[in-house]
Amino acid sequence: MSIKIEGIQSEDELKKAQAAAQAQGTSVTDYNEWEQILQDFAENGIESTGSFAGDKAKMQEIERAMIEYTEELQAQEQVQQQQKPENKETEKVQEISKTDNQQDLKATVANATSSQIMADYMKYYHLLM
């Protein structure tokens, strides 16, 4: 036989209630689960509702919130991973464009230089003739 207890705010109060119940030859309903919930609450600074049903519901709400948060983080991570290849492709295109621009500049300088050399050659050729 087990008894329902209300107004328990801490693990110590729960242990005292369990000891009192055991003295009567019974136990507190869902003692082990409630004790674990109260331990988790104490570790994380969460206040008890004072009842097993309330504490269990609060714990389930927290667990749902954590699952939603984790799923949201995973979704954001997937979005970031999907964007990274696009960024790499964009960077690759920009590097190719930069290289092409450098090649164009080199070709322009080479053409201008060879044109100047040719013009100078022709000028000296005509002077010598």
C-alpha cells in the first residue's frame, strides 16, 4: 500500500515522508521517480510544485523544451552546413575571377610592352635605313 503526499518541496522532505510512511508499513507513491525529479530540480535551481503530479508534469515540460531546443540547434547546424558548400563555391568562383583579372592585366601589359618594343624597333630601323 502506498500513500499520496502533497506539499513536498525538497528531497529531504520527501525522505522524511517516506520514513514516516514506512513506519506505518506503507510507502510514498512513486517515491523513487519523485526523488530523482527533486534531485534534478535541486541541481538546476528549479522549484518544486509540491506534488508528484505537478513535479512530473513540470519535468516533462522541461524535457520537451530541451528536445525542441536541441532540434532547433540541429536544424540551424544543417542550414549552416548546407550554406558552407555554396560559400566554398562562391569563393572558388571569386578566386577564378581574380586569377582571370590578373591574367588579363598581365596580357594587357605584355601587349603594350611588345607594341612599344615593335614601335621602337621600327623607329630605329627607319633611322638606320
